[in-house]
Amino acid sequence: MKTRELKNNSLILKEKIRQLLPGLEIEDIQAEVKMRDVRVDFLLTGNLKGKEYIFVCEVKSSSFPSHVLSTVTQLKKVISEYKNAYPIIIAPYISQRSAEICRENQVGFVDLEGNAFLSFDNILIDKRVKERTKVEKREVVEIFSPRATRIIRVLLENKKERWLITDLAKEANVSVGYTSNVLSALVNQGYVGREKRKGFQVKDMTALLDRWASIYDFSQNEIISLYTFEKDFGNLFKKINDVSDSLKLKCGLTLLSGASIVAPYIARFADIYLYIQGDIKIWKEKLDLREVEAGANFYLIIPYDEGIFYALNKVKGVPVVGNIQLYLDLIKYPARGKEQAEYLRNQLIKF
């Protein structure tokens, strides 16, 4: 970075810090300071309420989450031996994902669009202006499109496994080229890491699942409302399994009916939700389901993508969708779905 650019940025930095911390008396600001064999862009010292602070600041022209993550690691290492030192990243724009990384690691950030986070001692400043919708939308399209979620599903269901691209593509049933593109996007967003010859591995499973859950929409599936006269759920579940086996088609219970099999928490539920493969008419006939104008209690679901059937569970002969899919379906379900989802996550998913 050129000297002139540094001077200009130092003025911007002073102004931004003063706006966020109006009580701070800035005593000194130095550019390109060497600390612990690492050269940092700015070292700002100041007094706030009678206490001396050192703000170690890095200016990033690119704020890709992967770049932010490496900067966070560097800054935390730099300040580890300095008293009252606090790291701050300055960038033109800090995305939602980059902000998550900073907050999780207690590293501050300031951008030129008004987003900011500072958290030290008794100070907490957390400002989030409207997202750059095009940027955020592109992230969603790249990472959480139907085919892309096949790859995410494999990564999350298999937890800490490392994957070569060819193996992951085969497991997710997508092309090698497409898998490579999705992994690149996941690496850029800081969700996945790569080591040469060792493959790819999820670095932050919690954040990846949280982000997917935040944008997941159960209604993107086709849901057919029907009625069953069978009142004994045990008999009904057995019949579902028998029909699936006889037709050689996959199926899986979800929502509270599915959770009642793998991680029961909510004692009572009235409705059955079942993902199915194949022709709806055959399932309606085999399960003796009737069409009704009101009062449905059985819902056949045609999934938005075949990936939903990945990692199906079979507990006591009853087919249930994988734990990740079950969590996604439950988390926004109004009838105590969030409670059941959190219990499932604590008991079985465990991240």
C-alpha cells in the first residue's frame, strides 16, 4: 500500500473510530507497524474513560469471508502479548458472513457503508445497515441452490470427514465440475477449508447449518393434503415402510411425526408428513389416503430435490429423513417446531 493511500486511509480511520467512540482521545496513529514479526496497517493508541487502548487495524480491499478469516487469525496472534490491544478490520464492505466470523472471534470491524462491530471491556457497538442484496443473493444462489445443497448435506451429515472432489461428487450425485464450483464458493465464504492432498473439510459446521436454516423454505416442496382413517400411528408407520419396500421407492417421515421416531421431545402430534418418490396416485392408493376439503391429517410431500433422501434413517423399521433435513424442516415449523429442532440438534446433530 502506498504512503499517500495510507495517509488518506488514516484520516478515514480516525473519523470512523471517533464516530463510534466519541469519548476516545486519539493520542497517536502509526502506519505499517511491525508487531511480532508481522507488519500491520495501522496502530492507533488512545484513551477512553481513563484507560489506554491499542487498536490494531488491518485495511482489506477484499472482504471475502475466507480473506477475513485469515486476517482474523493473524490479528489474534499479533495482539496475544499486548495489554489492552483490540483488533479491527477495515474494509469497503463487510458481508453478513464476514461479520459472523468477526463476532465469533471477538475481532472488531468497520466498513465504509456504516456496518460496525466493536466489543471490548464494557463497550459493545453492533451496527448493521441494509445488506447488499445482490451480493447476499448471489451467495444464496451459489451455495444453497437445490443441487448445491446435495453437497452441503453430505458435508454436514458426515461431520468431520475430509473429501476429495471426485469422492464428494459421487456421494452427492452431482458432476465433478459442479462440485468444484460449489466448494470454491464455500471456501470463499469461510465455511470450508482445503489442505493440499488431504481434501476439503467443513471448518464451521454450526455457521453453515445456521445459514442454511435461515434461508430454507419448507414450502418449496410440493405438499398434498390428504386424510387417513388409521388412528394407530404404529400401524400406519409399519404400513408406510411396507409400501416403500414393495414399491422399491424411497420415503421419509419429517416434522413432528419424524422427530417422534428418532428424537421424541414433543409428546403429542396430530399430522403425518411424508416425503415420497414416485407417483402420488400409487401412494394414495396403497396407504388408503383420501382427499378432503378440510381437516387433513396426512401430507404427502414431493421434495424440491432428490437430495432430501440422502442419509435416510430407519429406526425400528420406520423411515425418517436424515437429521439435517429433519432439523431444517422443524426449525420454522409453528407448532413447537423450534423446540423440537433444538432438541434434535442437541441430541443427535451435536453442532
